[in-house]
Amino acid sequence: MKYLSSIKNNIDVQLAIVLIVFYISEALTKIGLFHEYDFHNYSALVKGGFSFIVIVYSVFRFTRKTRKTHRILIFMLTMGVIFGIGQYFFNEHTFGENIFQNTKFFFRYLFVFIILLYFSELPYKFGKGIYLIVFEKIVLFNSLLVLIGFIFDIHLFDTYKFTRFGFSGFFAVPSIATYFYALALTYFSYKYITCRTH
């Protein structure tokens, strides 16, 4: 119980846990897709659960919010209303048979704003924390999987399922791998530049 209390009050550890859980869910999704399990989308479950917790927490604390958080919440609500109206009117005044699939895509685009909402909740300035060490380890581990996949031609680590060339380690969706490595490149470049100037 004391350990859980220390996690609750330590934002560094919370961010590290979020990174680890997100990465593990990506890995499970990739393994499930590779073996063609009936259910494999653990990543969507984790992101959905995370989104629900962040949104509910933000709504319950709405009166204590900063202007930035209010704007994010109002923007997300507005986008949700516009999405709902669009789904209703473009499907001849019904929500259509693709409403579930369309909602899933809508939340993918909205997820970046949910991340922003999460960070706007943190009374915290980013510096050197355990979450950065965890991020670095995930980048290095996944890069090692990419290298191993390339050298030994391990299809589990392929980016594409058929004939196109590419390896993404445990990332199931190519676009997520692209964003992840773009962020990693930015982070390591920044770290290299700041280390050289000090």
C-alpha cells in the first residue's frame, strides 16, 4: 500500500509506467496479429482505458482547470459533436453500419489531444526523470529487435505482412513506428546538442 501511495505522488514513475504499459500493449498486439489470434488489439484496449481515465478525471476537475486544459476539453467535445453530426447526416440520417469502425479511427486522431490533456494535468516541468531513462531503453530495445529482424529475417518484426521491405520491432502499425522514431530522433538530437554545449 505504501508503494502504491509513492507511485501516486511520483509523476516520474507514473510516466515511466505509462510508457512501459503502452509498449507492452503494442508488443502483444503485434504478436497477436502475427499469430492471427481471434483477439489481438490489446493496444486499443490500453489506449481506450487510458483515454477514459484521463477524460473522466479532467471532467471531474473541470472547475479547477487552467485555460489551456479548458481549451483542450472544449476542442475535443466540439470535434466529437462535429464527428457525430457528420456520421448522422452522411449516412442518410442514420449512424450507419460503419459507426464502430469510424469511431475507432476518430479516437486515433483524438488520442494526441488526450495525451496533451494528460500532460496539462501534471504540475510538472520536464527534466531528468526515470521516464526518460525508460523511453531511452524502449528505443534501444526496439531498435535491437529491428536489427535482429533484419539480420535473421524474423517475420514477427516485419513492418508489412507481405512482400514490402521494412522492420518495426514490436510496433504493429507503421505510422506509430514512424512517429515513435521521429520523436526518438528529436529527443536524442536535443540531448546530444545540449550535452555538447555544456
